[in-house]
Amino acid sequence: MAIREDVIVIGGGLAGSVAAIEAAETGASVRLVTYKKSTLRHASGLIDVLGYADGDDPVVDPFAELDDLPADHPYAIAGEAAVRDGLARFDEITGETYQGSHTDTNALIPTFSGAVKPTARYPAAAAAGIASDDRPMLVVGFEEMTEYNGEMLAAHLEAAGVPFDVEGVECNFPGEYVNDSRVTRFAKRLDIDETVDYEGRSMGAREALAAEVEPHVGDAERVGFPAFLGDDHAEAVRTDLERHLGVDVFEIPMGPPSYPGMRLEDTLKDAVDEAGVRISAGNPVVGFEADGGEIQSVTVDSKGREVPYHADEYVLATGGLVGKGIDSSREDGVEEPIFDCHIPHPEDRYEWFDEEAFGDQPFAHFGVVVDETMRPLDATDAPEFDNLRAAGAVVGGADTVAEKSQSGVSLATAVVAGEQAGKQAAKHEVSQ
Ligand SMILES: Cc1cc2nc3c(=O)[nH]c(=O)nc-3n(C[C@H](O)[C@H](O)[C@H](O)COP(=O)(O)OP(=O)(O)OC[C@H]3O[C@@H](n4cnc5c(N)ncnc54)[C@H](O)[C@@H]3O)c2cc1C
């Protein structure tokens, strides 16, 4: 049976999920076509809107900086209302599992490198670690985890000048483990509260972990753990540890595999389902058919079989250089692989990079150029197609990694692209 929807969104990361929900809110029938896992499971789970502008100091209020951004910045194109709408949609989707919506001001959240990161929204599980809180802190690391050291993290935080006393400790994760165990095994053990032998007694893993940490708590009023405190039952794990330790417990965002990122991925998937969006997962979009500047269908590679998916409107949310929404090669330069949308870039490859490792890297700005309704533009600034919009990391114009604005840009561009696609699809229906 032919697949036909009002709107097809390509890409199931933060941008594609939010664009699909936004389009569905307009009453459109929406299908999300996505291929591999998104970057969320590698991400910290923090939602950065603008952490750094033109100096080394973190931005206090991202909204106060928006007017000073260059004209080709996605925020300048989408507008402040889009940034606010994107965050509002995110808050609605995540509910009590995220905090930060009470203020425009960035929060400073400790991360596993020992830095404090300016961010707009953070998981509730990370909230007690906020750096503007002056309560003494204990940071726990584990001998079995080589990528994270509690004592070093505490020393880094102290060197960063945090306004509270911070101690670090290396503990042993209760139960039998080979050295260098995977974070997923710790998380699972806590999630199911597996029975372990601890100091000659059998007890639940959560109680045993608390017993291991408790002698080090001292004056600390909050205790930070690497962000692996459970998966499906993360809140119960944290609450149990708080009960046993008698202090607030929080998670410190860390690198992959990122439980906060995976939990956010689950929350988004539930929200997409709830919005009535149909999902086609596991097969890539590899091409399209167009007629007179309008896309008629996209081609999905279904195990070697090319299947057309038809819609009135399309949203491209395939990610950036990391997500493979943008490709680069010596032979072909920088490309958007599905629709071959224009991506401005210097022909000379040496001009893609700045010699200074921390300089303003031209390649970090690569992406499609969009108009205010998020339609990708060609080299003459005309829309590539009337019915194609772009959202997320595939949109260029800013070094979102350096300025810490990745998720904010994804949300702002997604709400505009999704809403516009939904509304335009309704117009198609009326005119038919
Ligand atoms: C390591 C890492 C850390 C990060 N940390 C932070 C952070 O601390 N704070 C923050 O705000 N943001 C962070 N981010 C950014 C954030 O996770 C997202 O990458 C960003 O918001 C872009 O999301 P996206 O939806 O545009 O792209 P992606 O997450 O890349 O999703 C794109 C999706 O499109 C799919 N796709 C690609 N091509 C096709 C195709 N042809 N057909 C069908 N589907 C396709 C991909 O499989 C993928 O599922 C981090 C990202 C990474 C990689």
C-alpha cells in the first residue's frame, strides 16, 4: 500500500522528533522516517541555548545576547520567539524530568571533566549539583571506572572557583566486577536493585552503594555520582540513595554511553507516539522525486528495495557532520546527501580549518542556509524546493559546539519547520 502523509520528517533526533510533534499539533498526519540512533545517546542530556558568545566568560542570559548574533545565525533567522517556543515545547514534553524553565538565566552544571557548563535546561537528576548552590558537595568516583575520577573532578571544580566546599572520593562499586567494568553494568545493577554481597551481608545494590559512600559524606549536604544511577527506574535509584545517605543526590553528566541522553531519547519517543506520529525506523531516505520545484516523494531504501513515501511537505532533520546529515569528502566537497541542498563552503579544503585548534573553525559553520520559514536556499538565495524545510544540526551558520547552542538551535529551528510544514500541508488540502 502506498505511503502518503501530509508531512514527512526525515531524522529522529531532537530536531526531527520536535518538528514531527509540532507538525502533528497543527492537525497534519505526520510520519517520522529515521535511520540509525540519533546523537542523543552520546550527548550530555543538557539543553544548551547559548553558553558562550564572543568572550571566554559564560553567557548569563542567552536572550540578552540574541540581538548581537550575526545575521546568518539560525537564531537571528528564526527569531527570539522561535527560541522561546522551542524551549516551551521541550518543557511540555519533558515535564518534571527537566528543570531550568523558571528563568532565562543559564544554570551552571558540573560535568565529568570538572568544568561547570552554562546550560538552559538540565535533568532533574542533575539539579542538586547546580553551582550557584553554596552547600558543601562530595563527588564520588569509582576505582572500576577509568574514565572518571572523583578526587580529580573535585580538584578541577575547586580550581574553577566554585563557591562551595567540594571533596572527592574514589570508592569501589559493590559486588563482583572485573576491573574497568562497563558503565551499563553498574546502571543495570542499580536499576534492578540486584542483590549483592557487601561486607559479608546480602543486600540490594542501592543500599550497598550507600553503605560504601556513607563514611565519606562528612559535612557534605549533597553527593554527586557519575550519571549512571539507573535507567528505567532512575528516579527510584536516586530517591533510595538519598534516603540511605540522608543528603541530596545528583548525577554528573558524562560522555557516552550517556544515560541522561538515553532517557531523553525515550521521553521524546513517547511524546512522538502520543502526538500520533507514525514512525518508520531503520531504513534510510536515499533520494527523492520532484516536479516543478515541489518534492513529490522521498525514496526509502527498504533492504535494497526503493520505496516511495509521498507527502505534501517534508522536513529535513538528518543532523550535521556527526549525524551524517552533511557529508564531506576530498572529491565532492561538502554535501547534503538526500536533496543535494546548497551548502556554502570554500573550494580549497585548507580554508575549511583554522590553524588555531580553538580558533573559529569554518567547517563548524557548514550546513544548509535557510529562510525564516526554514526552507533551504540555493546559491542564488531562492528556496531549493517550495515544500522542504530544515531543522537541527543540518542547518548551518553557527559553530553551535563552540558557543554551546546545539540543542537550542535544534529546538528553535524544529518548531518553525514543523509548524510551517503542518500549516502548508493544510493549505495543500484546501486547494485540492
Ligand atoms: C557527543 C555529543 C555531545 C553533545 N552534547 C550536547 C550538550 O551537552 N548540549 C546540547 O545542547 N547538545 C549536545 N549535543 C547535541 C545534540 O545531541 C544534537 O546533536 C543536536 O541537537 C542535533 O540534533 P539533530 O536532531 O539535528 O541531529 P542528530 O541527533 O544527529 O539526529 C539525526 C537523525 O537523522 C537520522 N538520519 C540521518 N540521515 C538519514 C537518512 N538519510 N534517512 C533517515 N534518517 C537519517 C540519523 O540516523 C539520526 O537519527 C551533543 C551531541 C553530541 C554528538
